[in-house]
Amino acid sequence: MRILLVEDDQTVRGFVAKGLKEAGHVVDQADNGKDGLFLAVSESFDTIILDRMLPGGIDGLHLLETIRAQNNRTPVLVLSALSQVDDRVAGLKAGGDDYLTKPFAFSELLARIEALGRRGKGETGPATRLVVADLEMDLLSRQVKRGGQKIDLQPREFRLLEYLMRHAGQVVTRTMLLEGVWDYHFDPQTNVIDVHVSRLRQKIDKPFPVALIHTIRNAGYMLRDE
């Protein structure tokens, strides 16, 4: 893969770049947000490794939001020393596909990057089918199946599940759901999300041995096969 590494710490940058090259990848490097943004929008990469705290007037989250606003869908792994749930959520909400806190083991970073690369290659065109474990969603026919069994969903339930599947493996916050599923840009202070998630669980999880929709305490929800 061709990977863009945006990291201002010379030691970390050198360590990561060396490991990625040894694993057979091509690495372009930037040590500040301005240069990183220029490379991200002017070149084509399979994945981007992005440090959250960057010099140059453009931090990692600003860089990420900028490229996403330009419809750049290159998978991005955010690196950060900030490990609180709110920090991780902010990185994912800005458009990150994964979030890894420092210090980290290179083997984990490599595994995550290669997983993002595989995911990115599978999205060469507009996705018409989403798959998580044995759960399948056909966006054209608006059909949902789990284990080959058809599941009937109401329009809002379908939209909620689509949002969770598009963010599979990521924490999805209440605010993200309000904006992405209900088009609210404020919190109406109702339990509308809880009610719909509960209904969705009754249909998606309850009849099957493995639950896919997980509550992440004090953060939100996550769709994952665990």
C-alpha cells in the first residue's frame, strides 16, 4: 500500500515509517499539518496515519475534517496521546476510521492499517451492500438479512442500522445518531434513540445467538461481531 504518515514527533515518525517499509509498504511523510494536508489532497493514498496534535496551524482533526469535506474517503487511522473516550469519539466523529492511542505496539498499528487498507479497496465504488458478520444490508432493494433470514425494518430503523453498519467497529455517539439519522443538530432531550435502538435489537440481535449492537458506557453504541 501507499501510506501517508503525518506525525511531528521525529522518533515516532521514523519508527513507524521504518516498520511500514519493512512490511513492504510505500510511505510518504509529513511533519506538520499544512504539508500533510497538501499531500492528502494532491496525491492518492491507500491509507493515512494521522497524528492528532500537529504544528503548522492545522491540527489532525482539522486536517481530517477538511479532506472529508472534499469527499476524500481514504481510510484514516488517528494517532494520539489523548486516550479518554471523548477524545476518541472526537477523532472518529471528525471522519477517522480508527483511533490508536500512544504508546502503541507497532504490530497493532500494522494490523489496523492493513485492515483499513482492505476495507478501502473494497469500496472502490459507491457501496450498494453492507456486511457485518452474518448481517447483510442491500441498499438498492432495501432488504436486510441475518444468517440468510430476512428482517423487516421500518424506514427509521433501516436508516439507524445503515448508520451503525457504515461505522462498524467504531463508537457511535448520541450526537452522531441525532445528526446522521434524525437530522437534528441539537439534542431534543428525548429517549428517541434508546427506543429505536431497543426496537432494532429485538429484530437484529434477540433471535440470534450473538449480539451485534453493543452499548458503550458513557459513549454511545457500537456494531461489532464480539
